[in-house]
Amino acid sequence: MNSERWVRVVAGLFILLSLALGIPGSPIFVSEWFLAFTAFVGFNLLQSGLSCFCPLEKMLLKLGVRDARVCGR
């Protein structure tokens, strides 16, 4: 998988996990403050789409994940 697909997988996993931990009806509810993490991930996805800068992608590239070659690089 390339870096773009890894970003999508990790972001989706973080969103689902933080929702499960932050929604009171969930069997693994911890605190509603986990919903702030959901908003943080969503904000990073938005700014990444607008600016082509993604901190997670930079980390993945340093770990040797194949570059997706998007955003005019």
C-alpha cells in the first residue's frame, strides 16, 4: 500500500476508535472528551486535502512506505 492509502486507513481507524470511546451508548465508553480527538483527525484530513501537507504521511515516508505521488510532488 502507498502512503495515501495508509493515511486513509489510520484516519478511519482513529475516527472509529475515538467515536467508540467517546459516545455514551458505546460498550467501551470512557469519556466524551474522546470526541475531541475525532474532531482533531477530521481537521487534519481537511487541512491535508487543502494544503497537501499531512504529518502522518511525512512519518510514513520516513518509515519507508511507498510515496503516493499526489499533490504535484
